[in-house]
Amino acid sequence: MNTKLKLSATLFASIIALAACGNTSSTEESSAASSTSESTESSTAASTEETKEYKVGVVGETERLEWEDVAERLADEGITLKVEVFTDYVTPNTALADGSLDLNAFQHLAYLADFVTANDGDLQPIGYTYISPMGAYSETVESIDDLADGDTVVIPNDPTNGGRALLLLETAGLIEVDDAAGITPTVDDVTANDKNIEFSEVDAAQVPRSLADAELIVANTNYAVDAGLVPSEDAIFLDTKNLEDLGAQYKNALVVRSEDAENEDFQKILEAYQSEETAAVIDEVTSGADQPAWTDNDDVKGDFDEILSATQAAE
């Protein structure tokens, strides 16, 4: 998982050219010849001396807008970044692992650690992107305290986001969960449920669509915003009013295959994202719900290694 591949732009371009042409020739003959590039196992990037092309996978409309803005700025540096939008949290990681993507940017470290552990994956974060609150929404009650006996609460069905939803409900005083479950409790870890709440677990993308059918939903911000909700206005409870209080496990990150962790172009892409321009776009497209997660003193690899170790130990 720690193997690192660091290619200079010139060497990388040469490798792609060799793969496409299949032989060597004089510089003059090579520049005149036309060829079709073939995909390689290590990267889906197609490059020439002038431009290099990569694919980043994201989830939802807000992330699309953020990364399209980044892509526009990268074009001036000779990097073409294509933004591929997914509707679920699973496919962007499998696509990155199998080489269909070069990077992805949709998940927090807890989710990535769970994926790597469950799939023996070889993915690694190279820098933080943003951090989001998780919110509870309702069309029938104005406070979580107003939920009645036997009401239904819809939460995400994946371990990390579902676990975070349960911790939100515990913070709100609705339930209690076993502390031994850590940051990924399941419904089976609920130790007190005085209102006999019925939990409905669905794919995270489907949670906001359940708003009209349940007394309460607990949704990720990106899917809530895509559904037209404004967390700061519409949520009746947020798991934090100060995002700085959330641990590193809930910070989202730019992720690559481990062998590409020091790729110079990917570092340029990260630098373009971690900018004042991106911070302004994040604020605009999420109505202030999300905040930049990066600082000048980040140790994203160290943070991830610690979270991954804890996740693996809990298995």
C-alpha cells in the first residue's frame, strides 16, 4: 500500500508515447507519425507534450461544480481534468481501483478506511478537500424531541455514514449507542431507544427522497443540497455547528491509487483545489454548509493511517 511512483512530466509523456507507438524512431519521425494511445494498467491518463488528461470521480452536483471550476484553472497549466459524476458512494472507489479513474474526491477518511479494509484496497488520500455537517430533516416535526413513539427515521445504510447518523441521534438525545462501537455503530449497537424508533436503512443517495415518507431523515450534506435542502436553514439538528469540532475521520479528501501518491501532476491538481477560488465555490454551491478542510499543517497520510488501523482492529 505504500509503494510510490513518482514520474516527471517528461518521463511520463515518454512512456505513453512508447505505449502508443510500440517502437522507437528518430525524433523527427516520431513527431510526424500519428498513433492511437492504448490504456495502461497504472493510469488512464492520456498525455502529449502539450497536455495531460486525467479523470476525477465525484458524487453529486455540488462536487461537479467545484471540480469543473478547478478543471478550468488547470487547463492553463496544460492539464485536462475530466470530471465524471457518480450517483453512489461505491462505484468511484471501484473505478479508481481498477484504473477507470485517476483520482476521486467524494469521501471522508472514515469511509475510505472502511472501503480499503473491506476490499483489501490500495487507495490513499493525498490531501483534504472539504468537511460537511450531517443533518436531520423533517416535514412533520420541528424538533427531534417531538418524535412520537414508533416513528420512522431513515439513515444511510453504509457503515460510516449510517454510524455517523446514529451518533447524531445520540447527540440529540434520541437514542444511546454502545461506546465500544466507536465511529461506526450499527442499529444493533443501540442500547437505549425509549421512543421505540423504527430505523429504515437505505442507500445514502436515496435518504433525501424519503423525506415525505418518514418522520425524520438523517442525510449527508451533498445529497441534501442536491435535493434542494439548505442544511443551515432546513435541518432541525446538525451534528455540529462548528465543523472544526469534527475529527479527521469526517474530512473529505482527494484520493488516488497508492502508487500515484507522489505523482507531480496529481499534486498540481491538489494545489489547484486547495485555493481561495475553490473555497469561494464551496461556499456558494453548498450555501455555506461545507467548509474547506485543508490547512498548512495537514498530515493526511498520518491521519488516514491512524483511522485505517482503528478500522482494521475493529474487524
